[in-house]
Amino acid sequence: MKPAYKPIPKDSCSLFRVERQETNQDFDYPWHYHPEYELTLILSRHGIRYVGNNIEHFFDHDLVLLGSNLPHTWINSAEEKEIPKAFVIFLNEEFINWLNNDQFPSIVQLFKRSNQGIKFSKEVALRVKAKLPELLEADPFEKCIILMQILKELASTEDFHLLSTYGFTNEFTPTKSERINAVYQYVSKNYGKRIYLEEVASHVNMSEENFSRFFSKTMMKSFFTFLNEYRIGSACKLLIETDKQISEICYKSGFESIPFFYKQFKKFMHCQPRTFRLNYQKATL
């Protein structure tokens, strides 16, 4: 099922919007996307969070930053009598463009990483939580100051993990090397067919041995692990957005063997393709 577009109302400050969600109507929204970047802190509730092709349980103090148009939803598992509570900040494109200069390099990198979704630790969430109530009461100028303090906090920590994989988001976040970006572009165009290491190495003017060493050191994983991860991301997207047969998705995503496809899907997604599809369908009911 394709994600639904969710329009975000404009605030008096056109650069960002802050809201406190305290009802089921505010909290529960089906699998959706929007061009605004989103920072969400769950104050009270627990359930399952879906971001791109990532599935995780969430609990109190779940702090997540989502990139533009990244599909997501939080599915509540708490009892109906429990009141949902969350702080949500929506950041408009104009605000992101304003930050995209040499003055805020760490924050620029933060938003690039958010294209995959970023889950921060509880310790980081608690530090951010202390600043959020002020955003609702402050005047526009003070709101900007507080928001920049929050973004600085998020950009300076390494206590986080990324959620969705490259193949689902169609975005590449690491920018350490033009060669890595060239490899990503090559994979994004050719992942549906057999890819040989020699071809990729030649594409970036390197020998196979040097390329393998360079890629592993930069990405902290082998090229073929990255390739399989990308292909699984593509498969997840097809499982969610189409009704194609799983065997067709296997081959369309670049896998040549159905057993190997199932093995890799289990490795990266911790479930079988059919289960993954059914879970997403339940989330969007």
C-alpha cells in the first residue's frame, strides 16, 4: 500500500510548527509522508514504529528525526484508557535551506542522515524533553533560539542509530567521498541486474582489491553486504507499495535465487517477506 500524503498546517512561524499531541485523533495517523522534516518525542505510549522499511517497538521517550517524504507511522499498543502524549516539531523546507550553508555543517549532516530516519537514545531524549515545553510558550524569536539548541544537541551526539536502509529511502547519507557517492549512483541504476566487483571498481577508477578495502573502511561493511541491503530495501518498497508476487519482487530487486532472497530478507528484516507485507497492511488499516 502506498503511503498517504499528510498535509501539515502552517503555523504563524512559517519555518516550523510545534505541537503537543494529547488525543488518539492527533496521535494515530496511517502510514503516511509529508515534505516537512519531523522530530517526534513520545512522552506516553508504547507500540510499534514503522519508518521506511524499519520496524521497531517504541516506548516512552522515543525520540526520532525523520527526513522529508520518508513514510512512517506509530501504531499504539497501549490500553485505550491511556492518554497518548507526544511532542512533534515539523520543519519546513525553507528552514532546512536556510541551515544548508557553511555555518551549520553538523546540523546539515544531521538532516542528511535523517533521510533514513534517526532514533536517538533515551538519554538524549531526556535532554531534549527539558527544552520542548518552552517551544509552545516562547515568542517566535525565542522559539528559533530553542530549536537551534535542540538541533545542536542532536547534531553533536553519536548516541543514535539509523532506521531505514538505503534502497528504501533512495537517499545516500554518508558524504565522505565522491567515490562512495559514485558507487551509490551506480548501484541505484544497476541493482536489478547482476553486478560484478570488477565493474564497480572500474567505475571509480580503482582496482578490485583497493576498492574493496576502501569501501569496507568507509562504509564499515563490504560492498556486497551494502548491495544486498540496498536490494532488500527495494524489495521492501515493492512489498508495501505493490501487490506483486514475492517471487517477482525477488527477481526485480536483483536477486537470482529465491532461497537466497529469503535468507537475506531474514538477515536484514528479521522476518519473512510475507510477514513483512502483512504487518504493514495491518498498520494501514
